[in-house]
Amino acid sequence: MNSLNTRKLGKIIRISLIKGHDGLGFKLASRDNPTGLANPIYIKTIFPKGAAIEDGRLQRGDRLLSVNSIDVTQMSLQETVCLLRDTRIGETVELSISRQRDGSIPADFVC
């Protein structure tokens, strides 16, 4: 992880979610970056159904750091979404997230 992309890390939390028929139950967001450099990926939405709401620990504004021990801080949003979509129903996804105290997402984030 490069220092530019990790300087505002909050509390690191590890969360295991089992993908069910309603999916993992969250949507990601990142800044639109025409330079191609990696930008932080955040949890934009927790859906009313799915593994995230059932588990209860993942929150809007959490920053995604890794998926199944794969560092996503240098990956694009699309690459990270593909990594999560490759998870089959019944499989466990190990997430490492960083949580800031206020739980906010920067206003300029898009999907």
C-alpha cells in the first residue's frame, strides 16, 4: 500500500461474510480518476438484504483495504467488484476495512 493511499487509515477491522442468495449486500464507490491511479474504495451502500446487513458490522463509509487477503488499495473499482463477484454462494469473503470515526464518504465519490 502506498503512503498516499493509506495516510488517512482509521481503525482496521476484519469482517467475514458468507455470500448467500441475496449476495454480499453492499455497493462500492471510488473517485472517478482519469489518470488511472488507484483511489480508495469505500462502502457506498448497505442493502436491506444480503450478508452485510445480516452480519451488521460493515458500515457506509468504511474503506475497503483487502478481499481474501488480496490488497485492493492499488486495484481499480472495476477490478475489486470483479473479485467480489467471483465469490460463489456459500463461500466466505474475508474483508479488511478501515473505519474513520465519522463514517463519512467524501462528497465527490461516484459509482
